[in-house]
Amino acid sequence: MPMYQRPFMKGKLYIHFLVDFPESLSPDQVSALQKILPPKPASGLTDMELDECEETTMHDVNIEEEMRRKQQAAQEAYEEDEDMPSGAQRVQCAQQ
């Protein structure tokens, strides 16, 4: 995903899925689902749509651990700023 106000920098997109699938469906349930769901597409994606797709791999992620890691990295960056001397350093002229 593009980052906010940085269209050329890509970030990570996290999607949390919780899906409960039934063990089986009765014929009445199948017909009821077919009535409320959109019809199956007649064909797959067009060539142009396939060109627009970005192939990726899904990974399991522990969101809490990832957020802790990001907070730690942000804290370390903040601490590094504190270690830097504030203000401009003076340059002394070399005597000839």
C-alpha cells in the first residue's frame, strides 16, 4: 500500500480474517446462498486486469508483536535523536 503523502513508498497492509466455514450445507441452504450471492463470473480476469494485479504472498502475522516492534523502532529512533548534539557546531579556523 502507498504510504500517506508518500505515493512512491510502499508500506505493509494487514488484513485480519476470521472465517467460520460450516462443515456441510443442505440443498436448501445452497439454493438460499445462490439467491443472495452474486452470480459466478462467466470468465476470469481480462488481460488488462491481470496486468494491474500485483502478485504477493500471504503470511501469518502476530499483530501485537508487530506493533510492539514498530513502537520499539520508533523509540530507538527518538533516543538516537537525543544523543545527537543540538545546535550547530563551531568550526575553528586553522592558523597559518
